[in-house]
Amino acid sequence: MKFALRFDFRNPDLSGTTMADRYAAAVDMAAWADRLGCTRITVSEHHGSPDGYLPSPIPMLAAMAARTTDVRFLIAALIVPFHDPLRLAEDLIVLDNLSRGRVDLIAAGGYVREEFALFDVPMGERAARVTEAVRTLKAAFTGEPFDYRGRTVRLTPAPYRPGGPGVLLGGSSEPAARRAARIADGFVPSVPEVWEFYRDEVQRLGRPDPGPSPVGENRVVALAEDPEKGWEQMARFFLHETNAYGAWQAQDGVAGPYRTVADAEALRATGRYRVLTPEQFVTEQQESASPFVQFHPLCGGMPIESAWSSLRLFEHEVLPAFAADRGGPHV
């Protein structure tokens, strides 16, 4: 069975956890996941959030890379209008070397008004800044001289991985999807509906059809011996996450998977956040042709001990079931 982890490091007051402890726990979780064959660890970026949402994904991944050897990393998403393109390219090249080529990123234009005010960046410049940043990264990652704002520049050192980190584009609109087809290595839509614009543009440019959308529903699952007790302990953190994202996305009617909800029971009714026993989870995954889960262990400020409890149940009661199905040794 394949699995992945994601972190955004929300740490609201209700968590009762220092940010230093939360960061340390996530790095420990990365090392744990790498040992068990995790396929990908994703971190995200936002700025000035009252709950401390991670503003600097590159140093976080540098810390995780130092504790791991095989797992791949993804920044989803890097909000490029707030970064100097050349400095961003240098930081990513260093990270690529530290991780020995295990990093990719999704570049995005951002959507939270308070962040643009914080950096004094006009929201109307998003498309132009994303285009410049992506083109700069792709050129810088070649290790060769390139034209930048009317002058020739070259960044050193070269990336570890030939061509450097993969640069995909994220977005929730038709222009973003078509822009991705023109300038990026791929597209990761915020909502599945806009994928068809990317698919159309790729074919219009004479490239092969990329096929149906790779993005499914965004769901969070945690494991507990007693799901009712687990939901009671975890629901307020799930609620914080969905309402914090929902408030951001409601500002301008951004197309996205999150909506604010009134209370924990209303959230539970959506089915987007679930607490299952290991047995329930195994049964569900055994019905899939390709068993896979992405855990969000520190979701919404989840207490560190609750996060570890869920992950340990996965390690000791879920993974062995799939090893047994294959006739191999238990993990």
C-alpha cells in the first residue's frame, strides 16, 4: 500500500502547542515515513496567517531532506508573486542539492488578499509575476546563462538533478490552466473542472493528450481504536482547517474544495473528514485497485500525540495487513 503525508503547520491557540514542537514533530514524522516507504511529503505556503500557517516551505523541506533518503517532496503550492525569481531559483537549487534531486514544486499566483497587502503586491500582477517566475526557474535550472530582465545571468551551483526541480502550475481558472500548458511541466488544478482547459490547450499546442484529471476529492482520514472518541477529540481541529480555508476562498469566490460549516456535526455530514478504525480503513483500501492514502497528521493544529497515535495505527495495523495480502513479511 502506498501512502503520502502533507503538512501546512496551522497552529491555532486551541492546539496548545509551540510552533517549535510542531516543526520538530513533523521532521520526526518525515523520517518515520521515509523508513516505511512513503512516496511523497507535501508542504504548503501562506503568509501572515493568525494560526501560523507555514510561510517558508524551502527551509522546512531542507530540514526534512536532511533526515530522509528516499521520499520525494512537493511544495504545493509556492506562491511565487511574493518571491524574487532569482533568489527563489537559488534557494531551490540548494534544496535540490541537499535532497539529491527529490523536490518538485507547484507554482501558484495566490488568492488571499491580506497576503498581497502584506507584501505590497497588486493582485492584478499575479499572472505576469507567475509567468516570469516559472520561466526564470526553468531557465536557471539548466545551469546555463539566460536572459533576465534585459541582461544575461547565470546561477551557480547547478542543480543536482539535471534540469532541476519539476515546475508545475496550480490554479482554479481557465487562464491558469492554459498558462500551465504553455510554460510549465504540468498542471495541478484546485478543482477538477478546470483540467479540461489544460487538456485542450496541451493538444492545441500539438502535444499528446494528458488524459483525464489526476485530481480527486480532497479528503482527510485519521485512525483511532474508537472512532467516536477519536472524532470527539479531533473534530475541532478539522473544523478549524475547513473554516480557515473556507474564509480565505470565500473572499473572491475562489473555486476550491473548502467551505465554511457551522459546527462539527455539519462537517461530519460532508464526509470530507473521517475517523476510522484500522480495520475499517483496511477493508476500504482492499476494495481499491491501487490502495493509497495521503495523511494530514497535524491537520488544523491536531495535537502531536493524536497525530502520532493515528500514524502508529497505520504502521502497526494497516501496513502489515497489506504485506500479508502480498504474502510477504509484515512491516
